[in-house]
Amino acid sequence: MSETTAPRFDLTGRVALVTGGSRGLGRSMAIGLAQAGADVIIASRNGEACVEFAAELADLTGRRTLGVGAHVGRWGALDALVETAYDEFGRVDVLVNNAGMSPLYDSVTDVSEELFDKVLGVNLKGPFRLTALIGSRMAEGTGGSIINITSAGAVHPKPHILPYAAAKAGLNALTVGFAHTFGPSVRVNAIMAGTFLTDVSKSWDADAFAQRAQAFAAKRGGEPEEIVGAALYLASDLSSYTTGSILTVDGGQP
């Protein structure tokens, strides 16, 4: 392949849907996708925040955007989200299953059935349903790329994140399974994210985290924009032979 025909981080003419897209890693990835040329649909439980950010993103990048309120953990809400996306844009070329939650608890005996179900609903059930709905349409059409945002907790589960870790481990498994379900025209991959300094990190003990981060190869937590390169790689044609893969982006956490 010559240099003039080599694939690039060019998403012009494509439509991306990012769940949990109004803040944190989702926000950074939405910006990166739009800057690469994609029109972007931003979805989260906070519909007002999605609409506001969509307007900001359109002003920033000149791309067409849409903010939609949708609870990823609710099956019916996802059917409605998909219909809205296709009614407005006619297609979805990139799906980023980013929405997630990991509520705090004091001990495993304090984990209620409601909390457990809610965590699995948002982190596992929702991505399953969205991937099933959108992946099938992608496969019937011109293909696409699905990116699941999982967590290093899936392979390094800690006592305080067990439901979350189990859900993300399940999402890793779904990533491989869906790659075979919808291949070859639909690529399905995951970014297994480590510790990023999003809004949640503002409540941490900064000194305690800085000490813990000394065990990381990078010696620090990640900035939200540092996940964008991985997302653009998986969304674009540069990853045309990458599917069913779990890409670790964690600063070398042990």
C-alpha cells in the first residue's frame, strides 16, 4: 500500500454514538471523534447535559451533533435511542459503549440486590443490547466499528469494585463474542482503561493516589484526553484488521 492510499484517522462522513458522552472519558472521546470528522450522538441519563454538550461540540468542530437522554441500564430506553439515532442520521458507523457506574459500598454484605442489578445493567446489559441492535444494522449495511470501554478492574478485581469488575469482565467476553457474531464487516474491540483523572478523581485522597501511582510504569494517572488515540485507532480504518481485541490503556498498572 502506498503512502497516498494508507488509511488515516479520518472519520469524515461517519456517524458515532457515544454513551456516557457528556463527561469524563466519553466527553473526551466525543470531542476526538468530531475533530476527526465524525458527526456525533451523545447519550447519557442526563439529557440536558447531553444537549448542552452537543451544542458546544457543534460550535467547536462544525460537525452535526445530537444530545439524547437515555438510561443505558434500561432495555426499552435503548430501543428508543437506536430509533432516534437512525431517524436523525440514517446510520451509525461507530458505537462507543462508554457509560458505566461503580457505586461505593463499605463491605460486600452491604451490596444490595438493587445495587448489584443496577451496576450490571449499566455496565453489561446495556452494552449487550446496544451492540445487538446497532451491530446487526451495521452488519446488514456497510459495516462499522464498536468500541467497548472496559476496566483494568476486570482482570485486577479489588474488594471495593466487585460487581463492577464482574460486569467489565463480562463486557470483555462480549467483545470477543460479538466480533465473531457480526464479523467480518463489523469490528468489535474494547479499550480496557486503567485509572484516569476524571471528575470522580476529585474526591480522592490526592497524596494517597500519588503514592499508589508510583507502582504504575507511567508513575501517574491518565488524563481523559489520553484515551482518545486508542478510540480513534479503533474507530478508523487504521484498525481494519483489529477485531475481538482488548486494548489495555492503563499507564502500566501492575
